[in-house]
Amino acid sequence: MIKKIINKLKYLDQFIFIPYFILSIFGILMVYSASSYAVISQGKPPEYYFLRQAVFVCIGLFISMFIFSIKYSHLKYKKLIKYTIIFTVLLLAYLLVFGEEINGAKGWIDIGIVGIQPAEFAKISVIWYFAYIFSRRQQQIIRNFWSSMKQPAYLFGIILFLIVIQPDVGGAVIILFIGIIMIFASGVSTKLGVTIGTLGIALILGAVELVRAFGTRLPFLQLYQYNRFLAFWDPFEVSESAGLQLVNSYYALSRGGVLGVGIGQSVQKTGYLPEPYTDFIISILGEELGLLGVVMILSLFCFLILRIYLIAIRTKDSFGSLLCIGIATMFLVQGSINLGGVLGLLPITGVTFPFVSYGGSSALVLAISIGLVLNVSAMNKKNEVEKIK
């Protein structure tokens, strides 16, 4: 495997790997800073989350290089994709019965020293499965959209349902957007795409209005979920309860100003802002490194997303193109939802910021995603070199 990686390194896309590496290393440092007070209050050593995140990132780097080294055609291996998506469904079903409940959601499977979050792995499984199915059915999709979508739609619906009832609405929304964008990219007509998109937006706006009108009288809405909407509509009105996180996020960003108060000097992480090293790590970043630090990280993150979309555009193989579109969309949607929650532009959903927030399952899924993109990019470069020869 090491020999394969060395031979293939000449095709490594540095515009993907370097931003990924920088964001991951920066994430380790920010996790250490943001979690320092929380771990001491929990009776753990200050470097507890720092070391765990560092280990996951190192494992992730190894995984990404392993996937990069695999022959591109092996990524289309039907049985492997089939077993992966089936295993994902079984894992999500198992979670509902035996999963560990944290903050009101059964989202983790405890395997001893770490907890696995199946919803994270469901994201990349859905992308991989859709890229394979849609690339093989492009002509069918153009001729008869509804017939060709029947099988993947059923499976997609089951996965979404199993994630929603955990409940993990944030994860379900990310996967839903990934699925919609990949369907649009698979060859559907513009008219049908606009129709589906309009219906989707109408359903979301309608659901928000239902929540506003009926609140917890809705059978599918729990109290803590309704409180997130209250915090979104007017956080200062409920600043002592539901709006506590968002108000303290504002304080952190305001205190940081343009240049920040200095790394490790955050006040909001000292018990004021819950979960400062996961959902609200951008707030701590803004407080310690200021607007300048936030802009630099977001710029690097956006560059990575745009680069992946560019690879998708340049890739002539439909499977590789759809794979990159799905991964770039996952990064874009997840980052947007997290940032929207931190700034009060969207309800808080518990979604972490890619590469920067603490999370073992997330770090591994991001590494798998980067490995797949690097593999597609290497295939493109290799084909270009062979054409010249």
C-alpha cells in the first residue's frame, strides 16, 4: 500500500490535500483551546479532547491516503457499495434500540473507548450509493425520472426516517440536501428540477409556520426542538433558557472584534457557552482570533469546496463527477447550517463545523470524503498525462 501511495503521489491534488491538512491541524488546536475549561470541570486532564481529536485526525489522514491509493475502478465495485449501504441501514436501525442517548437523542453507539455516530457515516454512504446508481441510470433518468428513482428513493426515505426519529434533524437535513443536489446533477430536466426545488422550499417554510402556530401541540415536535425555534425568533426574549447559547455566541463574537482577545483567552468557554468545542467552536474562534481569524478559516473552507466542485466539472466520468458534487455539497450544507446557527440566521440543530469542531466520527467521514476526491482528481490528472503521451 505504501508503495502504491508513493507511486501515485505525483498525481496528488495539493489544492485539496493542503487545505484539508491545515483545517484539520487548526481544528485540533481550537478543540484544545475551546475544551480546556470544560474538561477540567469534568475532572479530566486539560488535553483530553485535544489528544482524542489528534488521534482521529491522524487515523483519518491514513484512511484518506489509503483511499487515494486505491485503483479508481475499485470505487465502483457494486457489491462493496451494496453491502455498505445495507450495513448503514442496519446500523441506524440498531441505534434506535441499543444506541446511547446523549442530549435527548440516540445518536451514538458506545464501543468502549469511543462512540460511533452512524448518521455521520450515512452521509458518505448515501453519496457513494447515489453516485453509483445515478451514473448507471442517466439515460433512464432523462427518459423516465419517476420510474428510475423508485428504488433509490425508497432506500433514501428509510435512511432519512431512521435519522429523523433518533431524533437528528440536522443530520437528516444535510442528507436531504445532498440527495436533492445529486438528483439535480444526475440529468433531470430543468423544469422538473425547479418544480422539486420549489416544492421543497414551500414544505420547509410551511413546516416553520406550523411550528410557529401550533408549537408543541404538533405530535412530531419535542419541547427542546420548539425551544430552538423560540431562540431563533427572539433569542434575547428567552436569554436565560432556550436563547442562552445564541446570546452567548453573540457575546463571544462581539468581544472578539476584528483581531480577537488572543488564543486561549476566551471568557465564553468558561461555562457561559455550552459545548464550546463542538457546535459553537466558531464562536470561540471569533472571540479568540477575531473576525480576521474567522474570515481566514472560512476562506480556506470555501476554497476547498470550490476546488471539489471544479474537479466535478472537469471529470468526464459521471460516477466521479457525482461523487465530488455530493461531497462538496455535504461540506457546503453542513458548514452553512452550523454557521447559520452560530449567527442566529438558522435554528440551532446541533450540527458541527467540518474539520474544526470536535468529533471522531465526523473526522473519519471527512477523511474518507477527501480520500475519494483525491482519487477522482488523480484519475483526471493521470488521463491528461496519458493523452499528452
